Amino acid sequence: MMFWSVLLFAHMLLAVTLLGAITHQAVSVCWPNRDRAKSFIGAFRGVNGMTYTNAIIILFVCTAILGSIIYPNYRLNVRTVLQELKLHKPEGSFELKEHAVAIGAALLPAYWYFWRTASGDESRATRTGVTVLLAVIVWWAFLVGHVVNNIRGFGA
Amino acid sequence: MKLARLFPVFSASFAVIYAPALYYNWALMTYQPAMVEWDFGPVTKSGPPMYWYGIVATSFIGACIVTAIAALLPDAAARRLWSGLTWLLPAAALAFIAYILRPYFLS
């Protein structure tokens, strides 16, 4: 039990870091700002999104790998409880999360490709679309994981 | 950098293959967590079967095949494709998956 709790905790910490990084990058690409000094929001928007790319890819892959290791435990010990308690919405949300993460992981090569040459304007719209989709997937996965953990998580 | 040019093809085709693979359960293998066993193809035994790993494997292999075929296309033909499909197709696949999971949210 302790082993799985430690893995789950590491999974959560990586997810929090990933969430912060992808949110920063998504905001900076959707709502860019050159003048960083004026306000907190301006500084948040004004980061160089390109510098986040490799970190986001590594964090996404590490978080997904940890999640896929924990996943059988969820299937045996958590999902069965959700079904017994007829908590269909959290169960369905988790189903969607696992598929979204798989599609998100496959999106990473394209994400890297469009951020590789981020200076050009020709792929800006696509870069924005890919980044926002990845951010939506990460937010969904994080929120659903958090809710399911609250229902039956650490030490349960 | 020809290989990198194919990355968007891989990403989009993975999502396009993943959605029907999930719907029709084209899982390459099944993990039985209660018995700690792997089976080839979609198999149901005692305990809950896990098709997810198999569906990911099917989609990965399918996307690799599509990408290999795309590598044979001339650059001019590839450039004619709209790059926005890279995010639009995965987004559409996710919308389809949400649709097939709707019984969870309507019950």
C-alpha cells in the first residue's frame, strides 16, 4: 500500500509541475505580451513559451508512465468501488482521462515539431492549437485525477 | 529533418486510429490485473480486463504504418495538407470518445 501511495504522490507532483508549465506556455502563446515588467499577469503572459517545450514533453511522458503503472491498481481497487457506489460520472470522467492522455502523448511529437521553429509565423496558428489542446488534456487529467483521489485515493 | 516533418502525421493518425480502435475494441493485447496476466487480443477472463494498453499499442502500430506511407509521398503533396489537422483531428477524436462514453454521464 505504501509503495502505491508513494507512486501516486510522485504522479501528482509531476502533474502539478506539468500543469503549471503547460498553462504558462498556453497563455503565452494565446495572449502574448512583450512588456513583462508592468504586472503579474503581464509577466505570466510574457514568458518565452519555446523554453518550456522540452520540459513539458519530459514531464508529460514521466507523468503518463507513472499513471500507466498505477492504472491496474485503480482498475482493481478504485473503479470497482466507484461502480459499487454508482458514481458513474467520476468513473466516466476517468475513462475519458485515460483516452485523452493517450492521444495527448501521441500529440507530443507534433507539439515538439511546431515549437522547434517557433520564430516563424506560418505555423503559429497550428502551434497555438496543439498547445491549447495539450493544455486542455492536462487540465482535464489533473482535475479528474484529483476528484477520484478525493473519492478513494491515498491510503484507501 | 525529413523525419521531423512526419511527426504531425503520426500524431494526427494515432488519434484517428485510436477512436475506432476504442469503439470496436481492436486491442492488440489485454492485461488481466487480477491475475497479472497478458493475453493476445481482446480477452475477458475473471476480474476486470484492461484493454487500454492494447488499444494504445494498436493505435501506435497503425500510426507508424500511416507515417511510413506518408514518408513515401513527395514534399509538395504533403505541403498541400492543412497543418491545422494536427490538432483538429485529435480534438475530433476526443469529441467522438466523449460521445461514446456518454452513458456514464447520462445515468
